[in-house]
Amino acid sequence: MGPENQSSVSEFLLLGLPMRPGQQRGFFTLFLGMYLTTVLGNLLIILLIRLDSRLHTPMYFFLSHLAFSDISLSSVTVPKMLTNMQTQQQSIPYVGCIAQMYFFTLFGGLDNFLLAVMAYDRYVAICHPLHYTTIMREGLCVLLVAATWTVSCGTALTHTLLLVRLSFCADNTINHFFCELTVLLKLSCSDIFLNELVIFVEGGILLFLPLGVILGSYVRIGTIILRVPSTKRLFKAFSTCGSHLFVVSLYYGTLASVYFFSSSWDSKDITASVMYTVVTPMLNPFIYSLRNRDIKQAWKCVSTWLTSLSGNH
């Protein structure tokens, strides 16, 4: 492509969600409410886990990191989308766009790996209950979380470094509500073969490896339970794994339904992104608290403590 069709892009234009002008205020209110629910709900989960010593276990240690990742994933994209809706300013600086892409890739990958680590934790708890405290010791838990952060940061950094070497065409319009990697590649005038190869190879490994761990863990759990079926064992397994299994089903079920059953590719991308950045992070605190006895008890204790403090004043 000739140089007359290229330019050093200093900013991009985000078209946002596909909506009519009259719907903008309603969508703004909806997404603001969902974002605030996401932040407050996940912050509450983190606070309860930190304050209640009964929740200082591997499962809740991983859950606190998942809650932080969910807050971050939403905060990378939703505030900018809300600002654009309110101000009608669709531009985002080049550096801001690259940074947004980096952090979205980082926290999206982190969510994926944390779900796999939590599945392994549930596998050990049910299949090796007598050795659980020995296997899931504090050092291993910290190592697993550190590994998820390291791999996620490395993946995001790789995609970012490969992206910044590209030139972009004069058309700087992004048909999305945030700077997503595949959308940015479509705007590039450079050869993107290497970028696409890395996405295919690295993305395939980093998606299917955690999914394999999750499926393997639950297949093993199911095998153990069905070997000697009993109501007590089934109830224990459901109470232990139910919340996590629901989140995994929501996460991967959304991916499958959007990409296999949606007719428009642009709508697939935007719908999937809304689910990952807004809906799933908002639902996670409810899923992990509504049917979780430990979280409910911790909330009662903290509420009682706060009430006593306010009463003393």
C-alpha cells in the first residue's frame, strides 16, 4: 500500500455500542448501574475474605484474586464507554488505545487461568480430602496465582509489542466500544501474518489448556462421586463446586453461544465483549454469595461488627 494511504495515527474513534440516539440515555443508566454493581459486589467479596479468618483458605484466596480481576476487566473498558456516551466524544489517544488493549488482554487471560486454578482446587478438595491441606499449602497457592499473573502479563505484552510495530491506515474508526486486538489489526496497513499466527497458536494453547484443566477436574470429580453414589456426597460436591461450575458454564457458555449462534461477526465481537466485561463480572459476586454459607456468615459477622461500631458512636 502506498504512503498516501497511510498516516501516523495519533488517535482512534470508538463507534461504541450499536444503538439508536434515543436509546443512549437508557443504555448509559443501565451500564452505569451494572458497573457500580460489579465494583461494589466484588469489593465486598474481597473485603469479607480479608476480614473473616474463616475465609482464609485456598478457595477464597483464589476467589479474591478473581474478584480483583473482574473489577479490573470492567474498569478497563466500561468507564471510557460511559464517558463517550455522556460527552459524545468518541476519540481515544493512540497510547490510551494500546494501553486499553494490553490491560483487557491481561485481565481476560487472568480470569481464564484463575477459573482453571479454582477447578484444580475443587478437584483436590473432593478427590483427595485427607491430603487437601498438604497439597494446597500456602506456598503452592501463591505460586499458582503468581504463575497466572506472569503468563497473562507475558501474553498481553507479546501482543502489544507485535501491535505497536504496525502502521495504521488513514481510516482510524473502530467499530467497537473499546480497543480490541483483532479489531485494531483490521485497521493496520502492515503485514499482520505474524500477529495472527501468534493469536492462533498462543490463543489456542492459553484457551484450551485452562479449559482442559477445568474439564479434566470435573470429569474426575464426577467419576469419584458416581463410583459410590450417595445423597450426602452429591450434596457436598454441589455445595463445594456449584458456584464455580456455574461461573465456568457462564464464561464458556457465552463464548460458545455468541460465536456459534450469532449471525453477524461484528455483533458477535461486541456481544461477547459486553458479556465478559460487564455481565459476567457483575454476576460473579451474586453467584459466589447467594448459595455460599461461609460468605453469608462472614457478611453477618461484618454487619454485626459495623452495627456495633455505629451504635458506640
